[in-house]
Amino acid sequence: MFEIVVEAFSSLIALVVTLGILVTVHEYGHFWVARRCGVKVLTFSIGFGKPFMKWTGDDGVDYVLAPIPLGGFVRMLGENDFLEGDMRDLDECDKARSFESKSALQRIAITAAGPIANFLLAIVIFWLVNVVYGSSGVSPVISSVIPESAASVAGLEKGDEILAVDGASTRIWRDVSQRLVARMGETGLINLEVLTVRNGDVKNISVPIEQWMNESTAPDPLRELGIIDIEIPAIVGEVFEGGVAKKSGLLAQDKIVRASGLKIRSWAHWVEVIQASPELETRVVVEREGQLQTITIIPERKNLGDGIYIGVIGAASAITSLDQIIPEEMRREVSYSLVEGIVPAVRETWDKALFILGSVKKMVIGLISIKNVNGPITIAQVAGNTASYGLNVYLQFLGLLSISLGVMNLLPIPVLDGGRLLFILFEMVTGSPLPERIQAYGTQIGVMLISGIMLLAVFNDVNRLF
């Protein structure tokens, strides 16, 4: 119980820190550009709700810290929440410093500055990771192909190296996975450029997909195609006290040979068999000290939410680091200078922004499940986990979230920055602002839409917990 409380508290702290950074950068983008355009800023708030800290700076701005870290705001003189009568009561000096008095281009710059600040933060983060940690991974050489899978039917073989996916170069397995996930929910062909193990030729292979992974909330594109990237031997490293593996007589250093009549190819295959057998009697053949022995295990049933149950036994792999099994010639590492790290950082930010935008489009038109909408609980869990994995992993997660915040705020929904940009563009085209009544209706619709999305995200979060 104590461990659960500590984990929950750590996740909460990680959520507050993560969202605090992102919201502060976003709102500071609006604040900085507004001041440069001569707009009077009234309030700079991080968080929502009743303020627990508030002070007025020498610049006359009220700075606010509030307890709900899901957003913030910069309130400027003369924004839409000021009535026309209020504007008439202002003196000429203040009118000149109001948001509405500025040109359309200046208002666009102020409005877009928040999302742009998030994109710039992502670029800085990825640049920092490139310079400090470099880029590393494993060359995309196929360890094995699942029989009768899409990859097997298409002609992929063990030892083939994937050089490109849909025309995009793939240097390491992470590149392959990212390119494949981008095709989630689609129907058509995935085009692979492959260096074959048989004769060293480069050939193009097309793998057909239909509504690919459209219901998946934890997509594993390589396995969905039938490709095993890194094959970890099915050797038991630890058997946990109180688990059914311990009770059934499974021992550390046992090598899993067969289970449920299947020849076990790898640790991942062994996990797959166990997860597919909740509360089912499973006969397992193990190699122990050079001898084959048979034991019977009945995996416990674990609820993953959404009506999904898997089997668990309480055992861990003997391989705790890929360094134990990855040969030196398959490792690829790139280091960057201060200047060299900029271009890949910009490219990664651009690619991830396009991916997020494409995913939103697919959810809207129904190509992928709305169960992929995540809320604060999931963000807290992931933030806590990535922080425990190390600064490198956490920074990359922070960069991805910053891009997500930037993209989502640019969506043309009233109450978001994208909705305000839409109103300003309408004014530029027609020569007059959109009537206040229509703007008010649009804002109400936007509030309901965003509230609905938030409720859906929280519902998905809670569903995953139970």
C-alpha cells in the first residue's frame, strides 16, 4: 500500500512539473510577443482555480499561480472579454495599448506565439538531447518473422535489413516503428526497401494493410506485421515470491522450450502465450541443467480495462539489458556538435507535429479509436515512469508533449488559439470582425467541445486503471 501511495505521489509531482513547464512556456510566448507589440498585459496566470499565490510586478502585471495545472492564460487589455462600453471608457493611451487596437498581423503574431513557443521548446529539448546524449539504437535487422504473418507472406526473412519505410530512410529500429505507427488506421500498402540476407540485393516489398491497428490503444506495429526486431532468449531470470510461477516450480535460469504445445521462439513469444492463457492450465517444457522437465502453470487473470484480461505468472527475463545480446556491429551511435544537433532537432519536431496532426484527423474521421485520447492520469503515469528511466527519456517525452500542446492549440476550435486565429483571418478577408454574437456562440460550442474531449480523456484514463 505504501509503495502505491509513493508511486501515485511521484506521478502527481511529475505531472505538475511537466505541465507547469509546458504551460509556462506557452503563456510566456503570448506574453512576450504581446509586450513587444505594445499591448498592455493585465494578468499572467499559470494554472486554473482560486490562486494560492498572487503578486503585482513592477510592470503592473498581476502574476498568478493557481492549483489546477491543466492550463493558464494571459489576459490583455481590450480582448474579446471586454465589452464595447468598457473600451469607450478607456483613455486614448490605453486604447492604443489594447489587443483589439492592434493590426490583424500583430494579433495573429500574439495569438500564434503560444504554440510557436511550444514548438521552439521541443526543438531546444531535442537539440539538447542530440548534443548531450547523441542518437543511438540498433540497426533494423530482422531477428525473426512470425510464420503466416503479413511480413512472412510478403517475403520478409530473418536477417533482412529494413532500409526505408514508405520512402523514408530508417537507420535504427525506432525509425521503423515511428514510420509504421504513422500508418495506423489506414488501408493500403506499406512499402519497405529491404537489404536481403539471401544475396545482398536491395528489393522493394509491399505489405498490405486494412484498417491497420485501428482499435489499438498500445500499438506494436512490428509485431502486428509479424516482425521480431530483437529476439530475447526465453530464459527466466527471476521468479517472484507469491506468484504462480514460484508455486508451480519454475526456477531462475530455466529456459522455456515449449508451452501449450508451441515451440517458444523468444521471451516475447513466451509472454504472449502466457498473456493469452489466463486461468488456463498450461503445460510448459523447460530446459534445466541440460535436462528437459515439464511443469504445469495456471496464469492468474489480470484486468487491463476495456474488458481485456491477460494471464500473468510473476517471472522476469534473465536479460535485463540489450547490451547483453546486441553484437557490436549492430549498434549505431551518432554524436552531434552544437551546430550539427540543430537540423535533426527541427526535423524531429516537424515530423512529430505532422504525426500528431494526422492522428487527430484519423480520430475525427474514425480511422483510429478515440480510446487513444489520453488525459492527466495517463500523462502523470508516463511522466513519472520516464522520469525514473533517466533525464534523456523524460526530456524526449517532454518534447513530445510540448509539440502536442502546440498542435492542439492551433486546431480551429473557438477558445483555443486556433479559433482566435480563425476569427482574425475572417476579419482580414471580409474587412470587418465577425459579429460578437456569432463569436459568443462559437465560444460556447468550443467550450462544450473541449469539455467533452477532456471528459473522454479522463474516462479513458479511469478505464485503463480498472
